[in-house]
Amino acid sequence: MRPWVVLVFAVSLLLSQGPSAVTPVFVRKGGDVLLNVDADVPEDFVLVEWNFNKTIILALFRPDREPSVFANYTGRIEFPEKKYSVKLKNLQETDRGVYTARLVLDQEVRTLAQYNVIVQGPVSPVELTVISVDSRSSECNLTVTCRTQDSHINSTLRCDNQTCSQEGGEKSEVTTSGASLHVYLLNGSIICNHSNQVSRAEDIKIIEHVCLQPDDPKKDGSNVNVTAVAVPIVFVITGVLSGLFVHHRKKKNYNRESIENTVYEIPQVVTTAQPLDQSPTDDASGLSPTSTYCLVGPHTGTPDPNKTRDTSVPESLYATVEKPARSLNN
């Protein structure tokens, strides 16, 4: 066997040594990922190399030297405290692939770690739409559509006495973007889910609310018929206002009639009054005030037959009679 054939065969054996399992790692687009080296590295190693898809070198570790970064990854690689591990920053879809850490010794090469990095963007929003509802007594059958930008799923559910089942079980499919779209039944709700390994979006509808018809009786306070409550209240308020209005009007009319029908007592002529020309006596107890009030009565003479008698009630008139002050010396 030729020497160069032996050399190529030996190198192939060396490269195949070490762990062969590739660890999948999912990273959100624009995010970072830490690639660890957990294997032991002997002190007499030549170098540790990180490469991408076995062709592009990212970084090199040499004994007693600072790690070096290749030009394409300048500013995108950090070195954590753990030796020979790297942290890749701001990953994009072009960074998707296999990253391998290799240990180079004097006479052999070992694979220390290997990661299959999968970069994914956030999933698009999802919408759950009720296509049709067939509600009969205690039964309710409905058909829904779980839809995203590039895919959709239809599903039919049947409910009987508050027990629901999904025809054909849970529906799911993989979208063109590699995400998973599925619709399923959980705890009385229909759930439409669009997700991948780094993000998810959901739309949920409660079956009870979907199956409830507008003319069905409502079961809780939020479903109380507003018209049934509002109409009686309006009638009560209207009745109270009408009663207050009638009472106020009657009271106003009563006060007006009382004022118009009030008859005041006709004052009588005082016949015991002292004559104006009578001399005052010396009795101090008979002192009269400086002013005397006298009631003037209505006319008492013979009525004139040619005149219409005024039957209205006369007003009471007061007349003041001035009287000279009495001297105390008399």
C-alpha cells in the first residue's frame, strides 16, 4: 500500500473520532446563542478551532494566547468565562448551519462539540373564524377555520349537553414557513395555534359564547336582557314624575281658591268711644295716647233704589284721630 494512501486513511480515522451527535439549537432571528465546550482539553494541545459548516473558520484558541476571530465574524463573537466556548450574536437566517469545535493535537484531531443552529423568525398572527353554527335545543354544531398568512385548517365540533368533541380529533399541518398550525378543543374553548420553536400566536373562542343564540336566556349578569330591565324602570320613573306633577298642580289650585274665597270679618262701629269734646279728667289712669285709632264701618243709610248695590266685601279702613297732648299741670 502506498504511503500517501496510508496517511489519508489515518487522517480520516482521526477526524471521525469524538462525539458524533449533533445538538439542535433553535434561535430567534436577531438573537444570540451560546455554544459551549464541555469536554476536557489537555494542556499540550495545539489549537481549538470553531468552524461553520466545516469550511469557514470563526475563531482559534492557542495555548498562552488570546483567542483570535476571523474577519467575517469580527464584532459578532464573544468569549464567555468558560474556556473554548463562544457566543454568536445577532444571528440571521444565513447563519443557519452546523457549528463544530475541533481539538487539534500533535497526532490526532478530536471533535469537542457540534451544534446544528436553526434560526427562525417570529410566526405571523393567526385568526380563528366561526363559519357556521347549528344550534338546536341542547345540541350545537359549529365549523371553524384556523387561518394564517399562508395556510388554514377547517374543523367541525359537536356539542351535546355541555360535552363537545372534535370530528377527526386535533387538526394540524406544517406551513410553508416551517411553522406548525393546529386547531384543537380544550376546556370548553376552541384554540387556534400557530407556533415554531421560538415564538407562538393564538386565537381562542369560548364555545358557550359561540353557540348561544341571541334569543336564548342569558345565564349570568353579563347576559341579562337590558330591555327587560330598562322598560319597567322607565315606567316607574314616568309614573312617579306624573304623580308629582298632578300633586303640585292640585296644591297650586287649592291655594288660589283659598285666597279668592277668604272673607274677612266686617269691623263693627265702636259705640262706647269717648266723645271728642269731652274734657279730660284728672285721673292719671285715664291718660289716653297721643293717637287714637277708630274703625270706620260701612255705609248704613237707606239704600238708593236707583243704584246697583255693590255686594263686594268692603275693605277695613283705619282712621287716625289726632288729639292734643294733655298737660300734667292741669
